[in-house]
Amino acid sequence: MKFNALIGQIANVEISGNTDMDITGLEADSRQVKTGYLFAALKGVALDGTKFIGNAIKAGATAILVDAGYEGEMSDDVAWIKSSEPRKTLAFLAANFYPKQPPFILAVTGTNGKSSNADFLRQIFARAGKKAASLGTLGVQICETGQADRHIELHHTSPDPITLHRILYQLAEEGVEYLSIEASSHGLEQNRIDGVKICAAGFTNLTLDHLDYHSNMEEYFEAKMRLFTELLPKTSPAVVSADGGYSVRVANIAGFAGSNAKSVGFKGNYIKLLSVENLHAGQRMRFILAEKMYEVDLPLIGVFQVENALVAAGLALSMDGVETEYVIKALESLQGAKGRLEHVGNSKTGGRIFVDFAHTPDSIENALTALRPYLEKPAKLIVIFGCGGDRDQTKRPLMGEAATKYADIVILTDDNPRYENAEDIRAMAKVGCPDAIEIGNRSKAIAHGISLLKDGDILMVAGKGHEAGQSINGKVIGVSDQIEVLEFLKANNDQ
């Protein structure tokens, strides 16, 4: 692609140097630069990309993107792009370099429920006969009626813009019509999703999380709102879960930004939830939609899954060509996203084991309160949880408090210590759960939790969900909660 075509209509940039060349690729890692590439010299938390400009040019870079305040040497042999918002500029460069996107892209933000919503939307669209995909924490899932599902692994909920736009181009080339994506606060604040042609947006909830990155809850909230105030085109549909603490505010902001905002839930004005009844392996929802009452058996446990299902339904119904009957049928056959209150197996004593991604005080509370109605006295609810290292420390004792309040037995273990001392992390969490059983080794904690199960008991292993590795001192050790559970059950149930 010619350099001038790559720049296109991108505003607020200053161009200098040799611009008469073809750009053959984009890269933000100087080690991956090849001849003809544009190198984005971005400043990150740990590294300053401007320190590697020389390496990138030696590797063949013919264009460099830098911050407007860059004062280093600027060779005339390459093209230079100075931008006051280099991350946003990179996103639009990526969108220009990979110009194709699926025609209908729906984005969901919130603290909890993004993965489930993206996954549910993919399932609903597939049920309606559309070629659909989802993109986020669980990777990229592509499904089409009559075809085997395909998966592409990702390393971040919201990938860097070069990776994201490359994937969008690939999906468009493959004929994907509907794509649901997760919009994380990091991705929104760091402009990773800029340039994506979003046609509808949803909001689930906002609870304590990521305060290691955001200064406070208000800053966290404002990062989420970029989806509605800056990225979603005016008059586009927006669907908000009506029953959370931030719901009214979000609906107002989306409305003021020009969106056609609707709400779903008990306080909803679009899908009005009337009641939720627990079933043996799911829930019966009764709601009003377009002045008609529906009774739907949702094959998932937990009121929070009702919230997720209704946000997904509302977003799907906002799309032309998606009929209500297909959405209702899809709700009745929804499969839970991997690691989201996932029933993994039963112990030989009759206890049930679930794995869930819960890693905040609110999500631990939601998951445990979702499971408790499925207990019969004197059965007990057991939870295993840990806290991530190098992340918000304020939520650790609160997670312990939630575990103690809503479970009968608490086992405190390690999650992803990363570069922190695991014992120190557990000590902070234990302030909120002083009577917890402490077993640092996660595999041993899971084994002990299962060994405590009696007939009718439920064990929830919280924190890692779909993750298949544990990050310790810069290394990722292969640990899957599901595999640990299944291997223990196999070894002990066969005895």
C-alpha cells in the first residue's frame, strides 16, 4: 500500500521525510519489523518504543510513527508521522491497511459478562442462519450452520489494533456477517478498538476491578463510556442492563451521545423481566417484549446469566433480519461460555464441581448466590479462590469477605501471582476470610476441595475459568482448573 493511501483521511498528524514508498506491513515490536514496514514507536508501561527506532530502521522500516513531542533524530530516508494521539493514529492506520471488516460488529462492555454476551450473540446469530463470530477473552470463535466451529487464540481481551484489524480483515474475507466483540476498559482507553465500525453496543454492569490501572471508579467508568460517546455512531442501537448501579447513568450517556438506548431487565423498558424461577439445571424467565409475554427456559444457572442473555437478546433484535422467533429459540439452547459457571463433573460422593472466572468481589458473590439455590440442607457450598498479582490490591480482602459471606467453606489458594510474592497476596485476601483454609498450591487446593464434598454439596473453583496457565515469576505453568478437577475425579472415582 502506498504511504499516502495509508494515511488517507487521518487527521491531526504531521508528515515529514520520504513519503514516496510502499508500506508492506505495520508493527509495534521492533523485533518483528521487516523491509517496508511502518514501525509504531509507542510508549508503554514498561518500554519506550522510541528507544528502538534505530533497530527498526536497520531491520528495514521505511516509516515511523511517534508522539508529537518526539525530539529525537529524524532521518530524511524514512517517512515520519507525528501525532498527538499516536495510539489512536495507529488504530486508524491499521484500519486503512486492513480495510475490510464484517458488516455488522456489535461491542459489549462492562466489568462482568462481556465474554458471555459475546459468546451468546454468536450463538444467537448462528441460530438465525448467519455466519457469525465472537472476539475477546475466549479468543475468536467462528461458527456457521452445518460447519465445525473454529477457534483463534488471543492474548488480550481487546488485542492491539494491528492484530485486531488483521483479524477483522480475515473474518470479512471468510464471509463472517455478524461479529460480537468485548470492549475492555484497557482496550477502550488505549484506543485499541478505534477504527472498528461498530453498529451496536451493550453494557452489562460496573463493579470494583482494574483499580491497579485506573485511578478510581470514576476513571474506570469514563473509560467504559468511550464506547458510547466516541466509538458508536450516533443513532445506533445501545442496550443497557437496567438493574445495576450504573444503569441509568449509562443509558443517559448513551442517549445524550445520540444512541438509540434501550434497557433490559426487571427495570427494563425494552425487554421487561417479570420473574425468574430456578429449575433443576437452569432458570425459567418470564418477560415482556413488544407487548407480548414470553416464557423461556434458559439452560444456565445464575441470575447474572439472565442479565447476560437479555442484553445479548436485545442487541441481536436490534439488527435487521434477525427475527424474534430465532432469538427466543436460541435462548432456550444457549451454551455457557467456557469457564463461566461451568459444570465440570461430580464426585463419587455425589458433590458437584463448577469452574468460574469470578475474580472480583461482585463476581464471586454473583456466582455463589447463583449456586446456593441448588443446595438442599444440610449440603454445603465450598469455594476455592485466589487473587491475581500485580493487580488491584484493594479488592483482595473484599474477595475474601464475599467468599466467607456466601460460602460455607472457603479455601484460599494462588491465582496468578505474576511477579508478586504469593504468600503476601494470600495474606491480604485472608484479612477478609480469616477462617479460610489456606493451601497455596492450586492443584492441592482443588484436590482438597473435592475431598470435602458430600452428597449434595457444591464446589466452585473460582478465578481462572477458561485459562489454561498460571503466571508465576514471568513463566506460565500449564494449569487448567477443569483438567485438575477431571484428573482428580478420574483417579478417585475409579477406585
